[in-house]
Amino acid sequence: MKLFVGLGNPGAKYAGNRHNIGFMAVDRIAADHGFPPWRKAFQGLVCEGRLGTEKVALLKPETFMNLSGQSVQAAVAFWKLPLADLTVFHDELDLAPGKLRLKQGGGHAGHNGLRSIHGQLGEAYARVRLGIGHPGHKDAVAAYVLHDFAKADSDWLEDLLRGISEGAPALAAGDGQTFMNAVSLRTAPPRSSTTRTEASPATLAAPDVASKSSGDDRSPMQRLLDKFR
């Protein structure tokens, strides 16, 4: 059993907030991979299904962000999971909007949801850091994260969530690189190799036309060398 936890705040008031992008990620996984309806458990909402060959539980704590650790600890204890089988999806101010990073262990960097999980379980779990950008000043952070995504964010947000869902089976299997690649294919698709600029036929022909009209049958290299004699 693997446990994927999305962090956020419960209720319609917060559903579209930047702080709730963790909820959005696990909601998208559940919807795309045919998980059963969410049910109440562990002071949150949970559903269980399969991602590839792995059995996975998805959890959305309903304790509000600052007490997320209570819900996560209850689920981890119930399934007797090692922290290596726990992955937490959360908003990340220090990444540009639409960027994603996978991290194993480490500090909470002031994120209140992670701080609560650290307090209950320690730090040896994986995190999927979901970039939402920074408002530019620390005093503006609280209002920024508790504000809905703008309409202009809808395209990159859809690409990010779709990539997360498509890569989720790889993440459940412990293949972080394949997961990251799946996200990257949606958020930063490779450019076509056919878009390179080519010189026009007229441009390519110009030197030959000029040399023939002047009766000069020297090669271009010879003409260049003769200039410096």
C-alpha cells in the first residue's frame, strides 16, 4: 500500500485557492484512474484504488492545513506504513507557477501543513512540490495562498494536473524520473525540429550569380584570401 496525501483546506470556500493545489492533484488522480467515491476516515476524506500494479490510498485531510499531520498520522498508523511509502502533494511558493519538483525528506521550509506532518511523523517522506509562484513580499503570502487561482492560470494548471495524473502510476512504483518526465511532457513539451530557419533560395544563389556576372571564376575562399594580399 502506498499513501498519496494532498494538502489543502476543506470546504467550498477554499476549493479554488492556490493553497489547495494538493487537493486538486489527488482529486485529478482519483478521477482519471477510476477510484471509488471519497469516504470519511482518518479526520479526512480517503479513497483506495490501483495505479498500475500498486495499491494506493489517496487522502485529503479535513483538519485544515495547520493540523494536517493529525490526519496523516492516523492513516499511516492504520496501514502500518513506513514513511518511504508516504508522498505528500503541496503548494510551493519558491517554484514558478506550473513547475514541479520531487523531493525525499528534508525540512518543511515554513509550510504549515508540512510542519504539522513533521511534528507527528518526522521528515523521512516524499513530497511533490507544486509551484504556485511568490507574491513578492512575505507580508502578502497569507492572502496570496488563500486566494483563488486567476483565470490566466487555468492553462498551465490543467497541464500540470494532467501530467501528474499520467505519471502517477510511475510515482507509485517508485520511479520518480518517469513521473517527472510525464509531467514535463505536459508542462514543457519538446519543440518541433522542423521549425528551424532556412535561408531562401535567392539568398543561397546570390554569390554564384554575382561571380558569374563579373566573370570571376575564383572560389569563395580564394576571393577572401585575395582581399588580404
